[in-house]
Amino acid sequence: MDKAGEQRQFTVLMRILHWLMAAMVLTMLAIGVAMVASLGDYHRLVSIHRPLGIAILIVVVIRFVIRQLSTLPPFPASMSSRERFIAHASEVLLYTLLFVLPLIGWGMLSAARFPIVLYGPLHLPPILPHSVMLYAFLRRTHTVLAYLLFLAFIAHFGAILFHTLVVRDGLFSRMAPWRVDAR
Amino acid sequence: MPSDSTASVQPQPAPLSRGRTLVRLGGIGVVLLCAVGVFLYLGGWFSPNALTPGRFVNAFERADGVFSGFRRNHAKGVGVSGYFESNGQGARLSKAVVFRAGRVPVIGRFSFGGGDPHVADAPNMVRGLGLLFWLPDGEQWRTAMVNLPVFPFQTPQDFYDNLVASQPDPKTGKPDPEKMAAFAASHPATVRAISMIQSHAPSSGFDNTAFNSLNAFRFIDAAGMSIPVRWSLVPVEPVVALTTTGTPPTDKSYMFDAVIASILQHPLQWHLIITVGRPEDPTNDATMAWPDGREQVDVGTLTLDHIESEETSPARDINFDPLVLPSGMAPSDDPLLSARSAIYSQSFTRRAGEAKTPSAISGAEVGK
């Protein structure tokens, strides 16, 4: 084992959660943008979108708690304090969106009095009163934040490509799915 | 420590030449553009002519106009409520809780087809009844039924093309007969369905109208067996044929006034009849009736004992999405079903955020 000061990677559990969420969230964004433009596949896609959103909500809460309990690897020495601040702010933004988007989805279905069906008879209770005005506001917010999440993903993806291919400071190894040993 | 995997974590690799840096930056740009492109492609940004829920609702809006706060189709209506009393006979067909013997509350809405919420009542317009069954434990069953025996269109595209073809010509104020004829010539199923619809004379009012699910659905029983079904609400009120003699009523809402007066006098009732299809019966074609002689099961009685204006009825703020189904019911392979769900949702989302304007059937109208 590395000594704490030499830890270069997120813990195995945090890396598993990261890549699991990456797959879930990219699937979710693809389903979300496709279903609102679809007639024939709308119902099938919505039936996946709802439980997958709730699954993301559960995983992001677990991940946040585990993150609080874990020692995080340091940023590479090559990153300036401004870069570190931006990286940190983007992490806060991503966590916030991943938490808030499913909650808004749940809330907007509640405000429209749709049943929040997960699978078969399994469903969630409404968390907001019946109000179509509230539904309309949350429905718009859901779209705006989903596009913001997609842009945040693009920025996150672009930043890691830049660090890996141009700066080459080993930033990716912190979250690499495989084990990268320290010096 | 192994040293062969540490190159990637060296803090200071040899600097890249300017040329190689630019090539790598360009490569990153291409990868990101591809990711954005896939996202936009999935969202239909590169297929501007594909039929989407938004474009479908636009066609309704072009046909009838936009009336703030109203449904884009079946705009004129009145709210009702009551209960469904299941006799338990449906429990062998579907495990849905609604078919266990007992009573569940229902809210609903009578309506006329079309996007004009102030249209004058006319017996030949399509009559709708949307229902929401509140099941125990928070499950719901929603169904949007009409009085037609079959639906005139096989696919969402057919429905859309007909909406476009029957658009009034701005010069004449009437649909272009050539476009209508061209649509009919290329859609024999629609012609067949319309002649069947026209052979069924409408009844005198909402209270003695039979309403049909139109689309086929599937029921799943406790053992997991799935069967094709359609359902109908058959009125307990005696069916009175429409009288076409005498002076036509002058009140624009005379049919709504009649059903209001009727419910204020005594509750109205319908039998919920499930028609069980055979494996060979088409479930993907709402223009086709199933052959006579299919098993029909009376599973219970719908009672509507309360009627109120949309201004106060919770039904105004309900989307009677036909795919809000309890466990034990499922969509069939009818392509209209998913499209109805998508288009109703689009219409609901648009009207939900608009200012609500008074319904043609006002609270005073219901109270008088």
C-alpha cells in the first residue's frame, strides 16, 4: 500500500462509482434528448428514464457520502491554483446537477400528478402538490439543467483529454479504471 | 515498486513541439464535436422533417389555433367524478388492482374533439371521455376513450398527413378537395374506417354514448399470461337515436347542458366491457374492428355522480395519457399508443405553463 501522502488514485470504490455513474449519466442524457423528439419509442424510453433517474439519485448520494469519508488524491503539481479552483468548481457543479436533476424530474411528475412508476407496481410517492404551473416551471428547468449537464460533461471530458494529451501530467491516472502505481 | 507504469504520472514529460500540440488540440476538438454531434443527432436536430411530438402539436395548433391554457385537441370539456365498482370478474383477465372486487374513486372529463374550446356542440363531432382511476397504494389507470367504433388512422404519420391535408385553404376557407382526395386515395384503411364510423349513428347525448378504447392493449394475469384486449363503456341509460327533425338548438353548449342536467338529476352509469381478442386478431391496427363473437366480460360499473366546470375540476389539470397503466395492463404493439402518450405530454406541457382562460362551460353553467 502507498502511504497516504503518496496516494495518486481515488479509492477503488470511488473509481467504480465514477465509471458506473459515467455510463448511467451518458445513457440518461441520450435517452432524455431522444425521447422528447420521439413518437414510436417515447413510451419505452420514458419507462427507462424514470427508474434510471432515481437510480442516479441514489448512487450520487452514496458517492457523495463515500467521497466525504475518503482520502482524495492530490492534484498534479502542474496545476495552478486557478486551475485547481476551476476543477473543484466543476466537480461541485456536476455533483449538484446529478443530485438536482432527478429530484426535479420526481418533483415535476408529482406536480402533474403522474404516478412515479419505477417497475411494475413499484412507484414513489409524490413530493409536491398538484400544480400545473409548478409542473411547467420544473419541466422547463429540467431541460435547461439537462443541457447544462451535457455541457459540463463536455467540459469535463475536454479538460481530461487536454491534460492527458497536451499537458501530460497524469491527471487521468487519478480516476483511471485500472490500477496506476505511484513512483 | 514497478517502474514501467510510472511514465504517465511523471510530472514533467518532455515538452511537445508546437506542431504536435496543435495536432493534439485539433484531435481533442474533433472528439468533442463528435460527442456534441451524437447528442444533437439523438435529439433529432439533423432530421428537421421527422415527425416529433412538437411538430404534431404544431399541426393541431395550425388547424384550430392556440387557446391559452386549453388542450390542443379535445379542448372543449367539462369535469366529472364518481367511482368504479369492480365486480371481480376482470381479476382472471388481469392482475390489475382495479379489477379486484371493490370500489375506487374516478375523475374524468367529457369533451368534444378539436382544438377550439368554444366550438358549438354538434352531435357529429367526436365525443371523448377521459378517466383517471385512483387505485389503492398510489397506482393509477388513465384512459382516454372516444365514441368512434374504430380510429380513422393506422399510424401517427397518417393522422398527421390528414391534419395537414385537411388544413383550410386560406383563399376558400375550406380544405383543398384535391389534397383530401389524394390522401383518401393513398389511405384505403382510413376510407374503410370512416365508412364504418359513418354507419354508426351517434346517440342523442353524452349520457347514452358508448365510449371505446380504440387501441388494443394487453392484460397480464397473476400467472404472467398476456392477452390482447380492447375495452368499452356501455351506457346504462337507454340509447336514444339522434333526432334530426325540429329546430336545431341555439345554445352553443346544449349537449354539455344536457349531460349536466342529467347528472344533477341522478348519477350516470356505464358498464366496463372487456373484449378479449384471439391471437390472430390485429392489435397494431386501430382502424380494424375485431370480428364479432369475441368473448366479452362485464367487469364492473362506472358511476359518475358529480359534474363541474373545468374552472374548479381537477380534471382540467390531468393529462389523460393512455399509457398511464397499472401493473397488470400493458401497451399493445399499436404504434398509435406511444405516439398518443408523447403528443398528449407535449400538449399538456405547453398548456400547463399558459394562463388559464375561462372554459365555455362555466361554473355558472354547471350550477344552473
